Amino acid sequence: MPNVSGNQKKIIKMRLIFLTLLAFLILINISGQKTELNISLNSGLYSYSGISAQSATSINYNDQTKSGYTNNSYGSKDGICYGLSLNIKRVTTRNFILGLAIGYESLRSKVSIDRIDGYNGTSTYQYGATGHTFLNNDNLNLNPFLGYRINVKAISFDLSGGFDIAYILKSTENGNATATNGIKYSTTLDKTDRSFDFRPRIQFSADYKRYGLYVGYSYGLINYMMWAKGDAVFEVYSRLFRFGVTYEIN
């Protein structure tokens, strides 16, 4: 992936904020039945899929520099995530929904560590190990969506589809494992080599008065390993299962 300068990142971020504000203004002014402004708190499970995602991998460690890295930190095991968002919905007289959400999410995937591959300055060594590495992504997420509402007495059910445009603020690898030689190995590494992710998203929610519950699923279309070179195919895609609560504040 081409390197993105600090100024370019700032420009991209400002454009994202501008488009978000513009979309909010458009939604507020669309004629229809009702405008709803909600705050949402969510948790969920985040991991990676694709032929290059792994459930277990190794830590490569250098005894001289006292540092290492996870051989493949894109784990197929689920990690706990959480987020906070603000969303606006415009519900028409025919119960069609046009909406937009913006928020912050901390996404974490997991991969098990089953081996330490080390170098002591003169020779290499290898030990079995037990541990795991988490890959943590801090995202600013924009979610435009369309949907339809069904009202059953005092409860409204919304089915919506859209996509996540995730601006990756920071990505960090944190690994810890204990080898069969009794030594504990750890890694902390900046993995911010990608700025965006794009994920189609489907979501179902149920609301009663001002309170609601929702579940949703997103699957990424951006290959996180597109920078890899060679004849082999490297593919890793994000996937995210969300569940959360909402409160209508307007």
C-alpha cells in the first residue's frame, strides 16, 4: 500500500467530517414523517477471515534487541470490541428509513501463539509456547443506511442495510506467550499500515418508546494484506458481529 503522509491523512479526515455534517443536514431537511436522533452503545465480536487469517501463529523474537513481532497477527479468533455512536434516522410516512451514524469503535481480534522462533545473536532456537496476540484497531466509523420499519403495537422493528466506512486511527499489536523453557515473551508493535476499511452492513433493531436493542453484521471488502508481494495469494478481510442498546434523545 502506498504511504500516506500526515497532511494527506488530515485532509482525508477533514473530508470525512465534512461529508458527515453534510449528510446530517440533508437528513434533517428531507420531508417525511419523523426524525429520530439516537445514541448507541455497542459491544460485539471482531476477527479476520480469508485464506491468510490464522487461528494460531508464532512470535519471532530477537534476544539482543529484546523485541519481537507476531508472525501473522491477523487472527481468525474473535476478540471483544466496543463502540459509541450517534445516529439520525428519517422515517417517511410509508415507513422507509434513511439514516446515518457516526461513532468511535475499538475493535480487537485474537490469534493464539503456539511457538517462539528466536535468535540469540549466534544461532536460532525454537520452543513451543502458550499465549495469544491481540490486534487492536481504533476506528472512526461512518455508517449510511437505508431500511424499512414495521410497527407492532408499541414496538417498532427496523431492518436496515448500508455500509461502514472506517477510518483507522491506530492499529496496535500486543502479544504475550510463555514458552516451554519457562521464559515469557511479549510484543508491542504499531501496525497502522492501512487507513480505511469498507464493510457492507446489515442490522436489525427493536425499539420500545425511547429504548432499543439491535444486532448487526459487517463484512469487510478491503484486503488488509494487499501490500504483500510474491506469487502466493495473501488475503485477510475483517468481520464484525455487533449487538447494542440505543436511546432516543430528541
